[in-house]
Amino acid sequence: MKNYLAVRLFENIKMETMENSNFSRRKFIKGTGLLIAGTGLLPSCNIFRMSGSSSAYDAKGLPTAMLGKTGVRIPRIAIGLGSRFCTIESAEEAFNLLNYALDNGLYYWDTAWAYDNKKLGFTSEERLGEVLKTRRKEIFISTKVTSRDPDEAMRQIEASLKRLQTDHLDMLKIHDIQSADMANLSKKGSLIDVISRLKEQGVTRFIGYSGHTEAEAMKFMAEKGIFDSMLMAMNHYNKATNPQDRQELAIPAAKANGMGVMLMKVIRPRETIKELDPKDLVRYALSLKGPDGIVLGMDSLEVVKLNLEILRNFKPMEEAKMKEMAMQLTPFYNHENLPWMKSGYCDGNWA
């Protein structure tokens, strides 16, 4: 029954999007039979968790932070379940990693429709779904939609829900905001309208976006004042060819609009500057003022345990050490030969 009702919900919103008209709550109610005007969900349906309560989440004593205006307290490290996670060949090993992380307080899970391992034929979301189906209330699940076409985006979101074996999301983000999105997503009937409607109807509790390169685009989106969270790549851009400073542009704009801010790619510099200690990179990112937490890609139980140890024992890095780390990162900023610094890079895929 739940799957049928979810399909009816999506079909209705797709129709409204294609017509490019104002969303009619009365038409939605008539078309789906899910809602009663002014009363929310029918008690017998119980499809979406509308409450913002995070009482089911248990950080197991890990340091936490409030994720902006969401009112949800999250562990300061979230599990990144993209390309690194998708290198795990054994499904059982992946499930063990996920359950161990959750059992030890890492309940913020970050994935995306696009995260997959084409060679082995699985998606990140499918693997998460095997855990979510029995532990849904314990997990804050965030996924991302790639397509900017509203109709295709709806198909991707519906696929994400089916893969994740859930009927609602905690966070739905637009994947990898670019400069072109500033105009395209400002049009009536765009993807922003779609995800806003999905939030209104309880398909997702919160909405946001991720960004890898364009600080001005991230700032522009933040200033719309409708998003709940921003996920920003910290350490993988070339300051010589792309001088937009994300920490100076994007983060203040997001915080000014009450958004939660998460950082990603925080240990990428090790791939070109071998002498950097990954523990220092994590501490450095956690010590920056403004962000609420970081997303770390995890590809083994050992890595999960190491990150848990760092977080449990975390103390902010001293100012002198912060400056030293910033200087050490300079060569990385000038490096152009990494795939995620090149145009056309698709985040999270594993060939």
C-alpha cells in the first residue's frame, strides 16, 4: 500500500510540474486522497514522519552540533557513502560497516542517486536500503538528485526512495550546484520548485544543495532563503584558476540564512601531498569556524573506527597549527591534475 500511495504522490507532483502551474493543494488532496486540508496526513496512512524531532537519534556520546535551522542535532562527522564506500566489493562487509557506524553514534548518512559501482552493478542507495528497512528511525538519511530536468529529477527521487526502502527522506539536496544553475533554477517550475513541494508534502523533511567549485553559485542559492543545508567541498579547487573563496563567500551566506553547513573532501589533499597526516586534516576541518560538521568517505571498518577515535577525542586545533596547516595545503590548491578539479567531473561514481 505504501508504495502505491507514494507513486500516486509522485505522479501528481509530476503532472503539476509539467503543466508549469502553481501547485494546487486542493488538487493534490483530490488527486491522491492522502491529505485533508488543514489537518495533515490521514492517521490511517501514516506515510511520512512530519515531526522535526531527533529523539530517535543517538550519538552515543560523540560531539554533536545543531544543523542550522533544522533543529536536528547531528554528530560532527557524517558518513560519506559515495565513491570510497562503493569500492567495497562485499555487500556483507558494507552492511557490517554501516551497522557498526550506527551502533557507535554515526547516524548522519550522506549518499546520492548517482553514487554507484558500475563494474559490480550496485548503487550506494541500494546497500543503505538493506539497513534502513529495519533501522529507519535511527538514521538521518541525506541523498541528492542530479538531473535539472524536473520530470527526470522526479524519476530519480522516486528511484532513490525505492532503493533506500523508505517513504521519506530527512534531507534532499540538489547535487553539485554550478554557475549555470543560477539562472536555470530560478525559473518557474524548476527543480527548486519540485523539491520545495516535496518538502511541503513531507516526502523530505529538509532541502539543500551540494557544491564543488562555484562559490558564487553556492552563495546565490543560499541567499534565496529557502534551503536548510549546504554541503561544500573544502579542499579541491584551484585558487589560481578559480579564485572564488568558498569560506569567505558561501559559508557566511549560508549561515546568515540559518542553514546548516557541512564540509566534504577534507582529506583529499593527501592524494598529492603525502606528508599530510589525515588525522590533522580532519581536526583542521572540524576546527574551522562556521561549519557544523564534515562528511568523510569511509571504505572499511578500520577507517570508521579511526574516525570515531578522532571525534571522541577531538579538541579544537590551536591557531598556530591552523595557520601551519593552511600553508601546507597551498600546493594542493595549485594542483590541476586531479579528476575532481576538472570540468565534467561527476561526483561519487566508481567506474
